[in-house]
Amino acid sequence: MTRLIVTTDSSIAGALQQAGLADLVIAIERRLVWEPLPSNAELDAFFAPRTTQPRGLHWLDDTPPWRLEDSGAEDRGLIELFAEYDSVEFWRGPEPNAQLILLWLLDHWHRKCNANPDFVVRALFLGARDVDPPRGELYPPVVGITPRQLKSASRVWRAYCAPNPQSWRGLFKTDLHWLPQLGPHVRALLAELPRPASGLGATEARILRLISRGGAQPFDVFPGHQKSYELHVCGYWEAGALLDGLARCERPAVSGLDEGPFSLEMHNDSTRFDRYKRSRLSLTEFGKAVLGGDENFRRYNPIDRWWGGTHLTNERLWRWDPETRELIAPV
């Protein structure tokens, strides 16, 4: 009986493959919580057989070529490859981005096959890098996908891709218990929208709180297994961009960041990267006022980034009030 596992983390994929838990383990690490989403055509091409898709825009790009070649899986489309295995499982990590990848996959299956997928989902409740894979057949827990749930997953994904977050907010009225943590992920992603008083999303506010304790260096405010983050909405590169946005702007909330921007070029320059890591961060007086809700960061600084299919700018600023659970439209 042949077994295929799809994960959302390349390190756990390697561990699973080495442990011999499947004939083939594939990782999909596409980030969906920050950059503009690809077009509908690019989204479909991601899971299609490889033809002319650019590097990074095909579902097999995060799996080592030798592993694909050994299994005869190179350049295959998702639906075609799934059909060749007796058992297919999707091992999803706990972070919202992993949930989004699963929803995207299920939406693709729903639209292309219009049939219940013959595979199951295993939800990793710990971080993928913290899991010791060979724990027996009952770990991670198995979640089956019914036709009703498949349709629901497609609806949730389309809500995320919509040009404003209203449909996503409307998911509060939907039964989301069929996938573990889907409900909390809906709230966690909404919390990344700017708040009415401070103009900060949840990760930005958390960065300022950590800096306010004193003695912080850049990587002290990044997500990681030793941080008290409830959900890691933003990953490494997103956190670096947010810190840049708080420190390298017209009216900074953070001082002491000695290098930037947070780019691959900076990482490849050891002198610049070392200077970045050794920065000593502190809040400006403006940053203290923003953290306290007495000033609004967006009143003085521009925003130009994406939340799902929503383009956030100062002129088109959707906001979220977590206390009242109210979505506030641009004025």
C-alpha cells in the first residue's frame, strides 16, 4: 500500500521521509499572509502539472528535486499525483498560514474534481519543528473531509481572497469546528488588521510591547518557539518587514535599528547582518503613545500591504476592533 504525505514545513517533511512513514513526503511552504495573492490563473497553475510556472509558483518547488525524481513525481500536478497513491494525508501545522494552504488545496480540489477527496488531514497541534514524527498511527489526530466540509473550505478560501475582509468577518456565523483551530485562525488573521486607536495590527503591537520591556534586540521580537505568541500569523520575513515599518518610517515608533531594510541582500552581507542583530531597540516617545493608544501610527505613517485579497492603504484602510469584534470600513 503506497502512502503520500503533504506537509506545510520542509523540515518535518524531511523527518517524515527519513522515518519511512511514507513513500513520498512533499512540503508546501508558500506564504499567503503577506504578499499579494497570485491571480486566479496563477493559483490554479500552482497545483497543475508543471509547464512554464516560475520558480516558487508550483506546489513541488519546496521539495528536493532528488526526492521527486526518486519517486517519479517531478513536474506532476496535485490531482494526478494523488490518484497514484493508495493513501494520501495532509499534515498541517498549527499556524494560520498552514491552514490557508489547506483551504487553498481543498478549494482547488473542489473546483477541479467536484468530488470528495480521498485523503485525510492530520493536524499538528505543536509547531512542526517541535514534533517527533514516529508516534504511531493515531498521531497526529485524523480529520476526514466530507463533501459538505469540502464545499465549506472552498467558501472560506474565497472569503480570504475577496477584495475586502467582510466575507471573512462573516465566517463568525459559520460552523468552523470541522477543522481544528479554523475558528481561532479567523480571529487571528482579523487581528492583523490595524486597530482603530493605535493603527497597529496584533503582531506590530506585540513587537512594541516586547521592546517596551527594555534591552531588546531585533530577534527578541521575532516569532519563535520561546515566545508567548498564541498564533504565529507572521513568519520570519513578515516580522522583519513589520519591524522595518515601525522603525524606518516618517515618524518612527522604534529607535535603535542600526541596519536595514530587512532583505535578502542584508542577510547575504555578514557585516550588515551582524550590525542588524546587535541593534539595541527602544520605543520613541511617539511609540510609547501609540502603544498606549494615545496616538495613531497610521495618522503619520503610510501603509501599503496586503491582507489576503485586501489591499491596505491609508486611503483604503480596513480596521478591526478585537474588543467589539467590529470590522470598520474605510471612511
